Amino acid sequence: MWHYVAFILVGLTAGFSSALLGIGGGVIMVPMLILLFVLDPKIATATSLAYIVPVALYGALKQWHMGQDIRWLLVAMAVPAGLVGAELGSRAKQVISNAHLQIIFAALMIVVGLRLGVRGYRALSAARAAGMAQAAVQAPAEPPEDADS
């Protein structure tokens, strides 16, 4: 019984992450399926792909309806390449061991996480520096010190 409740929580977490961050299937669902449900990595990735299609479509349409700008031209250009990539990835997964698949997945998550973290840190640092510069420009001029004191 706990499996059903846990899987509902995994789905909720992945759906939330999908809508909030544009991630969910691979980054959230696959590790949880492997670690919590002890699924074979190949089964976990296939299950994640089947899950994410309706969730991602709903999330994208919901955000578009709420006024988020979606670059439909980029979507139209990327989908055919994504379909070819899915075909190639599905075939490659047939000849890669589960252990190698987990290592490749973990390495990708580390690299992507580090790159996003560095990029976010730089943006935050630049925003803080700009904020300090803006505050200095907006600060009222200090009255001149009295020469007699």
C-alpha cells in the first residue's frame, strides 16, 4: 500500500518541479524510481518518459494560458530533432548496462547542476553589485563636514 502513496508523492513532486523549473521526469522521477522503488534504470527511464508526456504538455499549456511566453518556433524546431534523439537514445539504451546508465546519468546531473549553480551565482553577484551601484547613485549627498569641528 505504501508504494501507491509513495508513487503519488513522487508524481506530485515531479509535476511540481516540472511546472516550476522545467524538470521533473529525468531529474526527479528517475532517481526516485530507482532509489525508492528499486526499479531497473532502464525501466525507470521508460516509466518516466511515459509519465512526463501528459504532465509536461499540461504544464506548458497551463503556463501559456497564464501568460507565460513560450517560444513556439524553438519548440517546432526542436521537436523533430528530439524525436530523432529519442529514437537514438532508445536504441543506445539497449546496449548500455544499467551500471553504465546510472554513471552517465549521475555525471550529467553533476555537470548540469554545477553549471547552473555557477551561472546563478554569477547572476546573483551581478545583481547585488548593480544594486549597490544603484543605491550609491540614489543615496542623498552627505552634508559637508563643518570645518570648525
